[in-house]
Amino acid sequence: MLLLAAIWGASFLSTALVLRELGYLSTVALRLFGAAVVLWAVVLIRGLPVPRDLRIWGAFAVMGLLNNAVPFTLITWAQQHIPTGLTGILNASTAIFGVLMAALVFADERLSRRKLTGITLGFAGSAMVIGPSALTQFDPTSLAQLAMLASSVSYGLAGSWARARLGGLRPQVAAAGMLSMSTLMMIPVALSIEGIPDLSLAAPSWMALLYLSVFATAGAYLLYYRVLAIAGAGNLMLVTPLLTPFAILLGALVLGEDLPPRAYAGFVLLAAGLLAIDGRVLRLAERKRNRV
């Protein structure tokens, strides 16, 4: 889990480095294309069956839109206007929206008092991070912060869609299909708006782009499902707050970012909300009280 958190936490820094030379749409398209190539290589090497049902590929298309094309585009655009650490903090709201969307869609995901408390804390933390000016002064900074929250909503919808439509598929195949469809969406959009990208990038930009594709996307998906099988969905949800300190630290060390105090206070509330939703810390404290 710590490795996965570190990989995803470093993706925000890598994105910031690539954006110095590439447009945000081209960055997303190339990231998705590279990751799709890597995952299809894994599928072919392992001899996994490729779906032939058009309905499954339609489900891949929706998943690619909700889990890749929309959130990657919003996050990458937002990073042009707000610090890397701040994007990492706001990204922590993903699990909050995931729980909320699941409760709205599935009967067995009802909102208990504990989950409602966690969601309330999460929303309070997000509001503290972005500040009241985001609702009154729609400058690029405010819009970028709201875009980050919109990306979390998209991720939340993707989680519910995956449960409803992609159950029973091998995770490597599902990830490869999803990335293929999102790549097919993003390449024409990037070409029509930004044109053919100039790929004569400096070495650091190429390294950052390769990291985004191979490690932060393809490799992270493979590791994600491995951790899911070992630790379960409840433990895996805690990756979201774990990756935030990596994003903050790398942004400060490499880019010299300095976040306002309210951002850190908001992250504490977000993390508290996620711990409340997870419930294990509260149950452990209750057992200790009962022993006393």
C-alpha cells in the first residue's frame, strides 16, 4: 500500500514536469496510450482471454471516460494553475465521493451514521482546502480546485460503474480495455485542440512522461489489484490519504511549493473522514475502552 501510495503521489510531480513542455491534453493522451500498450503486452504475454462482446467494450468505453479521460484531463488542467501538493490533497476526496456514489446506487452500500460522519468531515475538509473564495471569485485557481473535486466525482461514478458492469473480468483485461477506449477518446481531442505535439522533449520531461504511463498508470493498476486481493477493499481505500503526503513532500522538495495552512488543516479533516468511513480505528478504540 505504501508503494502504491508513493507511485501515485509522485504522479502529480511528474505531471507538473511534463506540462512545462506539453499541453495538458497531449499529456493525457500520451499517458493513456503508453499505459494501454504496456497492459496489452501483459495480457498477451499471460495469454488472458480478450472479450469479444460489444457490450463489454461499451462498458469499457464508459469506464474509460469516467476513470481516465475525464479525471485525468481535469487533474492535468488543474495542475497548470494550482500547486502539486494541493492537487494531492484535493484528490483525497476521491474515496469520499466513491462511498457516496455507491450508497446512491447499491442497496447494500447504505449510509450508516459512521459513513455520514465521514462524508461530512470529508466535505468540510475539501471546503477548508479550497476556501470560500472558490465560490465567489472564479479565477483560474478557484476553477482548478473545483475541477479537482469534479475529478473525484468522476472517479466515484467509475467505481460504481465498474462494480455494476465489469464484474467477473480479469482485472488486467478490464484495465487494458478501459485504457484503450480512453486513448481512442483523447487522441482526437488532443490533436484537434493542441495539434500534433512536439516530441523533442528534454530528458526530464521524457522520464516524467514514461513514469506517468508505465509506473503511475499501467504498473499502478497491476499493483492496485494485487493489493486489493491481499488487503481487501477496506484497506485499499486508505491509499488515498496515504498518497497525499508524498505529493506534498515532492512538490515542496522539487518545485519549492509552499501551501497555505488551511490546506493542511483541510487534509486533516479529509483524512479523519476517511478513517471514520473505514471504521476500524473507531472499533479498535471502542474495544480498548471496553477492556478498561
